[in-house]
Amino acid sequence: QVQLVESGGGLVQPGGSLRLSCAASESIFRFNAMGWYRQAPGKQREVVATITTGGGTYIAVSVRGRFAISRDNAENTMYLQMNSLKPEDTAVYYCNRAPRSAAVSWGQGTQVTVSS
């Protein structure tokens, strides 16, 4: 049973934009804060942004002012709008509960590559 599906990644030039989507099972999404995470090659996975069920958000300092997180509770879907992308944003992006739950397996992630 697939529980988390990330999509929307791709290759974009520096300064470009992408919008990531996370489709989650209701059991994961409903009543839980959710988050976007990323893992660059050779680095640990890190939190990018989180959002509560009520819409309260946290944005990591490294992407603040460029990224925005949102969620559609009716559709069990979460989004990450990424603007002014930089090469250092290159990573595989994942979604999960926030804080991450060990009971929820990671999805396959979506690759974001920022390069000219």
C-alpha cells in the first residue's frame, strides 16, 4: 500500500521555479503536521519546511523567502513552491509527517536538479 507519493521535481536552471506535490494516505495526513525534507548527495536528510493542520508553517533558514509550503486537507495533499532555485537546492525531496514518524516509511522522493 503506497502511502506517500512525491512528484513535481525536475531539472531547472538557477533562478527557476518548481512546485512539488505530496499525495498522502489519509491515515498519515489527517490530524498530523507534515513536512518536506531533502537529501543531497553525501549529506544527511534535512528538514526544509513543515506545516501544521491549521496552516502554521516553519521554513528552514536556507530556503526562507524562496520556498513556501501549503496543504489541502480535503485532498490529503501538500505542496512546496520553490522559487529562485539555487544549485545548492539540488537534492531528492521527500515528504513525511513532522516530526518524522518512524512508523511511516519514506516515499520514493522526487529529484530536483538545479543546473545551467
